[in-house]
Amino acid sequence: MSQSALQQGGPTDKERKYDRQLRLWAASGQAALESSNILLVNSGSGTVGVETLKNLVLPGIGQFAIADDAAVQDADLGVNFFLDESSRGRPRAQCTTEYLLELNPEVAGAWYPKSPGTLDLGAVLANSNSTPYTIILYTLPLPVESIQLIEEYGRLHSIPLVAIRSVGFYGYFRVTFPGVFPIVDTHPDETSTADLRLLTPWPELSQFAQELTTAIDSLDNHVHGHLPLVAILLHYLEIWKQSHNGALPTAYSDKIAFRNLVADGTRRDNPEGGEENFEEAVGAVMKHVTAQSLPSSLRQVFEYDSSKRSKSSFWIIAEAVSNFYQRHGQLPLTGGLPDMKAQSSVYIQLQNIYKSKARQDASEVLRIAQSLASDCIIDPAEVEQFCKNARFIKLINTAQSAPNMGDIVTNELSLDEIAALAGPEMQPSLISIYLALSLTPNSSAPSAKEMQDAIYAHAPTLRGHERTMQVAEEVARAAGGEMHNISAALGGMVAQEVIKVVTKQYIPVDNTCIFDGIESRCQLGDRALVTTCSHIFCLECTNRFCLSGQDRQNRVPCPACDTQLGSPDDAVISNLKPSEAYKTSILSGLSPSIIMECAGRALSFWAYQTTQNIYYQQYLYKTLTEKYATLSGRLEQTVSEANAQIETLQRKMGIRRRHSRLDEQELRALATRRFYNRYCAYPCGVNPEQRLTVPFSYSVQATRRMRRETIHDLGLAGYWTASADWAWVGMPRTVQNGEDMLS
């Protein structure tokens, strides 16, 4: 009974099957995957598309379909692991679908066309109106008409599209979103999600902290050393306000003084010589004793044009949160509490206080959303998720107009010039790969000249560019073929981004990712956060360290050097690929001296980056040299030990060989004795002393009691004896110089 109950209360078979991925995107993400319907329009070698589907079938998408009118040829068998000898001549879509379904029986799959002939892509897309596709993947090259049909379907059903191309060592994929694409659960770092509200505590939190610290000086060492940092900071904030006319420590100098005040409360006369909880409180001053401000990413959501918003629940909840912020001057509480030194019972009480407040805020947002929603049902779980991740919501707004390729190329070439000065740490641009693959989307195997002409037509500044000519020749050498390892790697990248899009979790690639299989690197992104202390951070690290969206008094220090970034201009998000209009206007109106000063500081920034790269390379060199010396010593020791073992084994083998020879001699002697006892016994009545011994060999023609062959086969020689009868005494025979000798 108990075992059955345990089995009923344990994880299901599906939960055990998908255990690891459920830890990444939870049950909501898995449900989104299982309800998805993905179409792959395959072309060319067809490898990268199938590899992408492989990485989507394994985690359990709902269903997929492959549209591919190619028949399996001998060339396909060498680059596609989902085809075998039995597939030759059959529809490639059917064969790959059958093998993909074997990976996960819970996934449904279909293939088109059902009969041999040209694929009618329009009919395939039209037949999906009852269950529209969640996302469409299409591999290039494709006819222009097919690409237009796919793009039209994407606009009609507001679904993302992913274009993929893999040729030789190169590849790229481009994600196109239908207008704005909001992502609520971006999975920020847990340390950055904690919102302690120390400057604006609610009554329950203030009362709880006051009860713990009322007689803080008279507490024993154990209780004093286990006060949670929240209670410590709230206690000393009250002391600070009493001595500063109710003002809070918001300025940087005030925070330094407040941090010293907290540090002075540490007891150092205890057996440990200090208190870990007070050290945690001192370290949390700069991060948590801050006034809340509206992040730029959420401000972008609040200020998005209402006329362009869809009638989805996301925008209704966003408006409700905006109303909540206007009413209270702060966002709903997340309810998260970081780890801290405290007694378990106290920590649980504190955790319940934060969770209770978070539920109250979420309930208020839900009431506001329900009042705003006329014909839309608002899910309370969705509201709670929005409130929990409000500070980290990402709104991807894909540009609807095509960018100016000339401007992009000019920016990339300028980065190449910087890369040439910076050294190997800064790699050159991959724009040539993208142009070579994307400007010939309808040709399976263009020549190097065709690619160069297409590139020069869109970007005349690349004419004669050595890197561009090399890439064109490399792509032409591949003749449109795919390499399975490159397509497998690229397919894994695409599948990862598709999962982000389908589950609406994490932050997917916005626009294009270019892959260089020769250098094994990708290029994406064109924005970064730059600080006045000459450090640069990607946007992911910017969000992780909360470097953006804060006012000048509450911005955290630089994670690289702890420099305070008090001014709004101390840390700004810079466009590393500015447009021509931006470059024209940014310095317009400034005096030449200011322009030269700005240029000098910019060059100093990159000089510092180059210097840091040199230092890093020197550090790597030193570290690798030390590792080499250590490994070399270990190698010499290992070789010496191995040689000693070899000598020992050789000695043992020599002894074994000598013992083996002695065993052989003993066996031959034993065989001789047995032969003698059997054939050479003396007859009764014969006196052995009367015999006359004369030598003989096995070549005697006539013998009385044995045959010559017997003696020869046994390898023996003997003596005649003169007596009434004769006896033969045998001895081993050896051969030397072709003659029998007695041994």
C-alpha cells in the first residue's frame, strides 16, 4: 500500500523523461513545446534542416511537417545521418520523417508531397489553416516564389520565420519576428531579482525587523550573529534617519558613511572574531539600499504605441502594471529573498512576509487587469509571472524595413580596421560570409565571380576586399554542398533559438547569426554598455549586473573595477554599428577642439582595451608556460616509470623464456624414458655385461624389433648390443650441418 502510494505521488513517466529540460523552462515551457506545430521547407542538401528538427523532436515538440520534393540520391547518404541505403530513390521528406519519429514516439510528423512531383508549397500552407504553424523554418536556396509565400503566411498568421543556409564551412540563420515580440520570462540571474524594499518597507516588514532588533545590544552572541541582513539594515536605517532629519542615505557619500555605521555594529570579541551576517549586511548596502527606478526595457513596454498593441493578455497586464506603478511609485514586489545567514525559523518567517506582500501586489494588478479586459480572460498565474519578472521583460521590435546594406558594410569595415590594430583577440567581421550566402538565395552553387558581382552591387566598398574574395572562393569551392558537422552545429544553434521563441523564455537572437566553421565563432549583436572607466559589457551582462535603467544615485559600481558610476553618462548603452545619420549628427555643432578631445578619449578607450588584451595574453602565456613545465615534469616522470616497468618486464620475460627451455628439455627427457621403457627392455636371462656396444644410426635398413621410421620420427639415435638378443638404448638426436648427431 505504502509503495503504491509512493509510486502515485512520484514523478510521471513524462516528468522523468524530460527531467533535465523541465529544470530549464518548467512545465509551462514544456506545454508550449508540446502544443507547437513546426514546418520545415527543405532544399539543397537538406542536412541542416533535418538536424534542426532532430534537436526539436528530442525535447518533445507537438508535431512537425517536412516539405521537400527531392528524392534521395547517393550524395545525400554521405551528409545526412537520417538516410541509409534503403532510402535511395525514395522521397527524402518521407525517409527523414520516418527516422525522426523514431527518436520520440510522442511527436507526430507529416511530409509533403505525398506523390512524386513538384512541391506545391501554397497548398501545403493552405491546408494548415485549421492548425496554423507555430513557426516556419526554411533552408536556402529556395525559389523567390516560395520565399514570398512563406513570408506572406508569416505576416497573415503573425508567426516567426527562420531562414537557414549552410554551405561548406559557413552558415547563417535569420530570425524574423511578426512585429513586436514580448518575452516575460527572460531568466535573469537570481542575485539580480531580489527586491528587498529597504528604503520603502511595508508595515509587516518594519514590525518584524523591529521585534528582532529592539534590544540588539543586549542579545547574546548566538542570536546577534544570526540576525538576518534585512533586519540589520532596517535597524540601522532607523538610526540613520534619526540623526539625519529623516533623510535616507541615497547619495554615494551617504552610503559610504552608512556602510561604516553598519560595520561598527559588528561584534569582534566573540570566538569567531567577527560576524558573517554583519559582513553580508555591509556588502548589501550598495546593492539593496537603493531607491527603485523604472528599467528602460519596461519603460519601452509602457510607452509602446497603444494603437499598435494587439489584444493579447500581455498588453492588458502591462497596462495594469503601469497603473500600479503610477499609483504606488514602485513596481509589484517580486517576493524573492536571497540567501543570508539567519536561523531557519527566522528566515522562513521573513520569506513568508515577502511572499505575502508579493501575492498582495499581484492580486491588485489582477484586479486592475480584469477591469481593463473587456473580452479577454486574464490568467492569475500569468499576472504573477509578469509581476515577478517585470524588471527584466524584453520587447523585441524587429525592424520592418530592410537595413541599408552599404551602411552596415561601412560599419563592419571600420571594425575590421580596429581589429587589425587590436590584434588576434578582436576577430574581423563576418559580414563577407553573410553577403556571400544571402545575396544568392536562389542559386544552389554560384561561382565565385557571381558572388563577388552580387556583393559589389550591394556594397561597392568591398570591391577588391581580400577577405571577401577569399570567402567567395571558399563558398564556390563547396559547390552548394553541406558538411554534416557544420550543419549539425548550426542546426543545434537554430533549435536553441526556436525553443526560446516557442516557449517565450530566455532572449532569442534578434535578426541574424553568422557562423564561421573555420574559426569556430559566431557574430551577433551590435550594442553594448560602455563605462567611463573604460570597460565594455554585453547587454546580457548589463542586465545581469543591473547596470542599466538606474538613476545616478542608485547605479551599482562597475563589476570590473568597482568604480562608482554615479553620473547618468558614466554607463551608457552604445550602438557599435551606428548609422550614417547618427555619425553625421552626433558631433555636429561641436567645436573642433571638443571633437578632437572626444576622438582622443575614444582612441584611449580602445588603447586601454588593447593593453588589457596584451596583459591577458601575457597572463595566458605565463599560465600555459607553468602548466607546460608541470606537464613536462609529469611526462618525464611517467616515461621514467614506464621505462623501469619495461625493464622489469623484459627481465621477467627472459626468466620465463629460460624456464620454458628447461621445461622443454625435461619433457623431451621424459619422452625418451617412456620410449626406452616401452621398446628397449632386456629379454629374460640375458646378462647385460655380455653385450658389446657398437654405434648405429636410424638409417639402418633392417631392424628386428622396431622400424627405422619410428626411431626417426621420435628424433632418436642408439647403439647395437651384441648378445643373444639385442637391446637399444635411445638418446635424443640433434641435427647439425644437415647430419644427425648424438645429443
